[in-house]
Amino acid sequence: MFRSLHMKLVMIMLLLIISLMIVVGVFLTNSVVKFYMDSFYQQMQTVFSDEEFYGDLKNKATMDDGIEQIQTMMEGNAGALGINSRTRNYFILDGTTGEFLAGSDPEQGETLEITPNILTALAGNEGYKSDMTASYMDVAMPISGGEHSYIIYILDNRQTMRSLNSELFFIILEALVIGLIISVLLSFLLSKTMTTPIEQLTEAAEGVAGGDFSRKIQVEAKDEIGILAGTFNHMADVLRDTLNAVENERNKLNTLFLHMTDGVVAFSRGGQMIHSNPAATKMLGMRLDEQTYYDDVFHSVVPLQDVLGLQKSEYTKGEMYVGRRSLELLIAPFFGESQAEGGVLVVIYDVTAQRRTEEMRKEFVANVSHELRTPLTNVRSYAETLLDASDLPPDMRENFLSVILSETDRMTHIVQDLLTLSRIDYGKSELDKTYFVFSDAIQAVYQANYMEAKRHHHTLHMTLPGDLPEVFADQNRLEQVMTNVLSNAIKYTPDGGEILISAGQDENQVWMEVSDNGIGIPDEDKDRIFDRFYRVDKARSRESGGTGLGLSIAKEIMLQHGGDIQLRDHVPQGLSVRILLPIEGTKEDGIKNE
Ligand code: ADP
């Protein structure tokens, strides 16, 4: 860049100087030629228009020794005519033939050529015609006196003019060389003043291209380069602000993208993945990188070509399953500046929980209907039998009536459980919290169920630490939970089993655990054991009067207390259920706080 600009300036300067010198040289040379010719013809005119001199010449021509006389006169006027043997000579020619008769340089006279002016004089006229292009200047004057006629011919070989011109040529050449040296130096300096700011501009532009906006170009000059530098600085500022704004937006979007719970995956028009967020990777359960193509993942939902065929504001929806996850997809094309840009955006919603809730709701309604229908059918059929058969023996009649009663109890039980759950669900079930010693509740539940355990020949152990603290809870509800867990252990352990009640304190919570060596729960059912109406063995549960709502009510009550109920998985056989309750200070603390 520097070199080429520098060279250009040097070349311009050189061409300028050379052309200037050529113009000056030609002009000067022409001026010299013109000046010499003008002064030659003026001089000749002055001499020959002098009537006395010209008349005298004509008189001399009449004489017999006219030639000598004329020669003497010409010698006498040699000074006025500028005659000198080196450059200018005079010749006397025969007026009719043009033959050389006498002159200042007889040798040259013998070889004279007949010029247009001599021809004019031979015709009897004055030959004054000048010719810029000729290598000589001449004047031919006819003189006739009596029978004689002569021509006075003055010939200048332009030697003086030539030597002056060659001198001028050397002067111009010298000026040219000096001019060239000066122009090279000047162009160097000039180019330096021009290229330095341009170099700075280039450097700053490279900096800006590399993302460095801090560099400012300092150009004091108010010329075009100064204005350009100012504009560049302004442009760099605007660019930096714009880039900062874009970067900010991008950071915001990236953070949003990174932390949003919905999955987002973008593909190019060719189907290659260009962007994805962690949620998408998690939901799809696969690694997403540049090697991932749209059709590998979503082809079965909507083929890429179909999405690309959509208009700007259109989108399509789909659903897919990955393992146990239900995913809802929103697929839309996006467009760039050109046809090649743009692609397809897939937004993934995890609707597993939603679907599960819907399923659970349907299942719940089906379960409720089913649970109520069975006892209702029994009641109806026994009541019909009693009505139809009036002659039934009294003990059978009594038996039928007791079945009707127990089925009604069962329905009441289910309805009560459902009401409890619904009250908890709608937040209408207020806890009646009091301070009581945790182990008192356990003791009470133990006592209440002792006989039932005995009836099944179970061995019921209880190990309680003596220092269990007071808790602040709804004692009835808590005992209801404990009873449910203990009665489950009694129910689902074959007769003659071992049941252990234990309790303890961990930091800020107390716990009670009931472990049995009964039938236990298969691993695949453990997740759902607290779901409403969920029973591992429906027949067995119903047989023992179970509704499948006990543990779900227990879970809700414990959550209401800020505690929990969990299955323990350290048991090799049977089941171990633990309830946990936070300790919220003692009665004394409560009184103090009041
Ligand atoms: P149910 O009224 O049927 O007992 P629960 O909600 O109390 O309902 O219990 C749900 C299911 O969990 C029961 O039907 C039973 O299959 C299982 N279950 C509960 N406790 C035990 C246990 N100690 N051993 C084996 N299975 C149990």
C-alpha cells in the first residue's frame, strides 16, 4: 500500500516535471527561433528599405565595374547587415541566371542552392520569405541598372541560433535533473504525510476487525484524511456500542436458553444441529452435537421437508415418547437474510407429569367407581335375596344382614377416606396441634393394635429411647398415620410374623419406624405405593378391608405437618416404613412465645 502510493506519487511528480520541461523547452526553442528570424528580417528590412542605400546599389549596378562597386558597398555595410564569415554572408548573383558572381564567402557561393527567395528575386521581386522549418534564413534583393541585373543574396546559416538552442537544451536538461531530484524528495515527503495517517487508519481498522475498539486515530489535519479519521473513530464507537448491545442481548438469551426448563434445539436448513440447551439434552436423553441431524431425532414426528415448507408464522405440533417421558414438540421454521440461512427450531415441553396427572385422575375416578360398585352390588344382591326368600332360616338371615352391614361400613369407610383426602386437597383440613410427648402417641397406637397383632400370632416388639422429645402436632392425625402403618404390617405379614416398632431422634426431627418380615413390596411398585387406590395385591387388600387410600392419606397428613413418610430399603424381607416429624420446640417454648 505504502509502496504503491509512494511510487504513484513519484511517477506523477516525474511525469509532471518531464512534461513541464518539454513544454518549456519547446516553447523556449521556438521563441529563440522566432526571435532570431524576426530580428534577421527586421535588420534586412531596415537596411534595404533605406532608399539611399538601395538606390546607390542600383546606381552601382549600371556601372561596368558594378560588381566590384556593389561588393565595396556591401563590405562597407557589413556591420549593419550583420555579415560575418562564420554565420552570415552576402553574395552577388547574376540577376537572370542566379549564378554566383562575387561574395563574402566565394567557396560557399559556388555551391549555393536556388532557394524560393532567389527564385522570387530572379522573377524581379524582393525575396523576403521566411521559413521556420528551414535550416537557414535568407533574403534575395534584385538590383537592375541598365543592362545589368544582379541579385544581392544574404544567407544566414542559423549557427548562432543553433548554438544558443543547444545551450538552452543543456540548461533545460540540467533543470530537469535537478527538478527530478527535488520532485523525488518532495514526493517522498508528501507521500509520508499522506501515508502515515493512512497507515494509522489501516492499523486501527485491523484492530477493529480483531475486536479492539479502544484504539483511536490521532489525525490533527482538517483535510480529507483528517475527516476520514474522524469518521472512522465515530464509526468504531458506534460499532462498539452496537456490538455491546448485541453481546448483552446474546448473553441474556444464552442465560435464558441455558436455564429454561423447556428444551430448545435449532437445526440448519440442511438439518444439522446448530444449537441446543441442556434441558433438550436431558429430555431427549441423548448427546446433541454437530453430528446430530433433525431426521435422526424428529423425522418420525414431522419430516424436515414438511417443516421447511411452512410459511413464516406457521408451526406444527407433535408428540414423542422417550423412555417414560412424554414430550410435546412445537416445530417451526425460522428465516435468515438469504435462502441458505435460517432453519428449523424445535421447542420441547416435558408433559410427563401432566399426562400422569390426567391418567391418575381417570384412574382415580375409575377406582372410586369400582370400589363403591363392588360393595353396592353385594348389598343389593343380599337385600334382594332377603326380600325374595321370606322363608330363610334365621341364622342365614342374620348372616346376610351382617354382610350388608359390613359392606355398608366398607362404603362408609371409603367415603370417609375420600372426604379426608378431599379436605386435605382443598386445604380445609385444619390441624389441631398440641404439645405432647412423641413416645406417648406410639405407646397408644401400640396398645390399640396389640390385640389384633396377637390375633394373627405376630410377635410385636417395641424399642423406644427414654428421652424422646415433645412434639407440636395433631395427635389424633399422627396416631391415625401410625395406626395405618402398624395395621398394614399386621395385615400384610403372614400369621406368626415379627413386627418391630422403633423410634428415635435425628437432629431436629423425630421418627418412628415399623418393620415387618411379611410379603413386602416388589421394587417396581415402591414408587407408586403412596398413590391413591394403589394396592399391590388388590384381592388381598380388599379381603383385609383395605381401601388403598391409607398410605396416601398418611403421606398427606405427614406433609401437612412438614414431615414425611418413606419406605426404607435396607430390609432384606418384609417392609419397613418410617414416619418423620420435625421438632418445633417444646411446650415451654410455646408458652414463652405466647
Ligand atoms: P390398604 O388399605 O389397601 O392397606 P394402604 O394405602 O394402606 O392401602 O396400602 C397400600 C398398599 O400397600 C396395600 O394395598 C399393600 O399392597 C401395600 N402395603 C402396605 N403396607 C404393607 C406392608 N407392611 N407389607 C406389604 N405390603 C404393604
